[in-house]
Amino acid sequence: MERGRGRSSKGISKHNLTRAVPKEAWHGSAIEDYALIGDLETAALVSRQGSIDWLCWPTFSSPACFAALLGTRDNGFWKIAPANKIIKTYRQYRKGTLIVETVFKTASGEVCVTDFMPPRGKYSQLVRMVRGERGRVRMRMDLAVRFDYGRTVPWVTSNGEWRAVAGSDMVVLRTEAVLHGEDHTTSSDFTVREGETMTFTLTYCSSLKKIPKETSPRRATRAPRSSGRAGWLAVHTMGAIRQPCHDR
């Protein structure tokens, strides 16, 4: 597991967003490559490369824990994508929802990554479901939580449940995938075959309270119906991302 003690990192912070960074170090994609998911109290941006590069948690006004959109991997990101070369990528919102489905085509098969944030109950959650569509695909998951726009590297433990804590902030990851740590990043290498699904659920909560009970991600996929301004955004964005997007 990655380790940290709530220390300051060298990433771009909200106080210094314009610090010079070498071009090759930038992690974020072009803004038009992102789709939006949210629970009406906050929102995340998911690139067509399968990386969540922006999320202010637990609310829109909170500091970001994923901010690679504005900097490097050190500012926080969560990427799930095929380990091998991607031939083609397709994306769309599931009809009437803010659930984003990204299909990656590789030489060995196809896989669909479904991303969404269920309507909020007591806690805010971010769910990512990886489903095999054809053949078999080797996948790679990399997670780097960086609170306060990348300034703080949390203390990570994995005694039955993966937790990242910095002060009163805590996120909990639940998955059946085998996790390991690499250079202050939590990673997983796994393979999905046709009909198989691997689920990752990240939950924000207070480190001063009990860990939230586990919920069913599959049941939650029936809940994120778009409404109001969120519905308008889904309808007007859908046309822009339903067309095939060739990997660059």
C-alpha cells in the first residue's frame, strides 16, 4: 500500500496553481475529453483514458482530492484502463442518467468501465464497475488520493479494508481486486473475461466516526436518474461523447 503521514507533497496546490511544471509531467487530458458524473452535491471528471482527474470531496466547495486535471499525478487521480494498447474507445451516458459507460477495445477483447456517483444518503460514494464484454482484457488500476489539491499525502492502511486518512478526512475503498503499493500509489493488476465484473467503490467519510457499512453497487446503478440542471447537462453532453473516440 502507499504510505504517507498527512505530509505536504510537491504537487500544485490551490495556493500555487501556476507553478511551472515540465510538459511531459502533466497528467490531465484536454478538457473536451472529460465526462461529468456527480451526486448533485459534488461532481467528478472522468477522462476517456479512464482517469478521474478532478473531484472536490465531499462537496463542490471542498478542496479537491483528485486534481491531476491541473497538474501531475502527484495532485491525485484514479485511473482504470486496459494494461495493453487501446485500439478504440467509445463513450456514452446511460439513457436518463449521469452514469458514464466507456468501452475500451483491445487486441484481446473489449471491456466496459461504468462510472457513477449514487444519489447521496449519509455518505458520498464513487463507484467504478469493470465488465468484460468480449474476450479477455488485462486491466490496471492506479489510485492516488491527495487531499487539499495535492498538498497532503494521506496515511494509508489495508487491514481488511483500504483506508486513506489525513486529519478528519478519510476515504475507504472496497473491492475484491488484489491491491499493492507502488511509489505512494495503490495499484491493482487484474483480468476480466466476457461476463465478469470487478467493482471498486470509494466512500468519503469522517475519520472520527465509524466506517460506513458496505452497500450494493449494482443496486445503486438503478438510482442515479438525472434531474434538473444535472439532467440538462447529461442530455446536452451526450451528443458530444456518444460518437467513437479513437485513442490518441
